[in-house]
Amino acid sequence: VVFTQEKDGFAQAELHKGSAKVAALSISDTNANPSAREKYRSATRKIAGHPFAANGSQGSAILVADRYQVQIRSLQPAFTAADRESWLEKFNLDTLKK
């Protein structure tokens, strides 16, 4: 995992496998963009107890504590939806809630 951007309310990292970038991982505070939370209101699925939303065919995201969007985008076709969901569970979500 290589961090590529960090600023108030946002952090992004890239997941590398060998020399290839396979996914982009990000956490953003939706306080500055409350409309970003709307897609989670009708979520029927949860990951690690948090509402889940697909972001197109290459993205998966959850909303933590009704505030923090944790998202993973595939950068390689081999990094599947199942891989994205597995990585969402690897974030320290309990700490993020606090």
C-alpha cells in the first residue's frame, strides 16, 4: 500500500502487486458533501455491518458512522469485486467510527 494523497477529510492510497497498481483505496469525510451519503440510504447490503454501495463496475464502497466513505476502485481487471469487498473489511473501521 502506497499513500498518494492526504489532506483534511481525505486520504488515498494505491495497492500494488509487484510493479502493477491493482486498486485505489480512499477514505473521505462526507461532511463537506452530504449528498455523497444519499446512495447509502437505500442500501440493502452491508459489509462489516456498514451500508454498501457499488460505484460502477469497478468500485465498491461503504459508509462508516453515517459519515466516512471508504471506497476501493479496481485498476486492473484481475482485481475483482470480491477482492474489493475483502479489502474493505481490512480497514480499521472501529477506529474510523471514533
